[in-house]
Amino acid sequence: AGVKEDSYNVLDLAEYTKNRPWWRKVFGPSSGSSTEKYNVATQLMIGGVTGWCTGFIFQKVGKLAATAVGGGFFLLQIANHTGYIKVDWKLVERDVNKAKQQLKFHSSGNKMFPEVKSRMDEVIIFLKKNVILTGGFAGGFLLGMVS
């Protein structure tokens, strides 16, 4: 009785993903630049529609968040004024000052982690390769914000 040996191909996913940008992982290997696949009008239309939808949703969520934050702050002020809660303003001031110092410390170094810098570089390259799509998205986003 002979022993049948199966051969398997081994794929090292860590090495495979290091050399591939994130959008190629998501959209496949042929998604480098949309100029290769679509004409200018199609790119503008796709960018404009997705931008408008994003802007419209962003506007609605922004209004809801502003209402929630403002309403919550208003209710806290009423509760503080009527005596239901007591706010330790010295503690609030100390925490705000501590947060300011941390922001100054982090912004003075102006250093980014290498992972963040490489992701930012990938995004910038993607935006440069797809400038028409990006322009359509920006225009659609602004239209969505005002509608």
C-alpha cells in the first residue's frame, strides 16, 4: 500500500499584506487607480454621489450630536442650579489644565508613529492617483452638507 502525499501551497499572509496597500486588500489587485477603469464623467458621478450621501448623513448626525450635547449640557446646568447635583469646578479646572498640557506636549513633538505615517502616505498616494474621483467626492460632500 503506497502512501499518497498531498502537496499544499503555503501562503504567508503577514508578508503578503505588508507589500499591499489597504485599498488593494479591500477592492482587489486591480484597484490601483480608477482612471484605468472609468472615464472622467463616470468618476465624477461616482465621487459626487458618494460624497453627497456622505455629506447628507454627516449633516444629519452632526445636528443630532449637537442637539444631544447641547441638551445634556443644558440639563446639567439646570440640575446644578437647582441643587440636584454639585459640580466641583476646581476639579474641572484642574482636569482641563492637565488636558491642555498633554495637548501641548503631544503637539510640540510633531512626531507620528511609523504605522500612522505609512497609512497617511498610502491615502495621499490614493488621492493623487484618483484626483477626479476625489474632486467629485468633495463637491458632492459639500452639496450633501447644505441639502
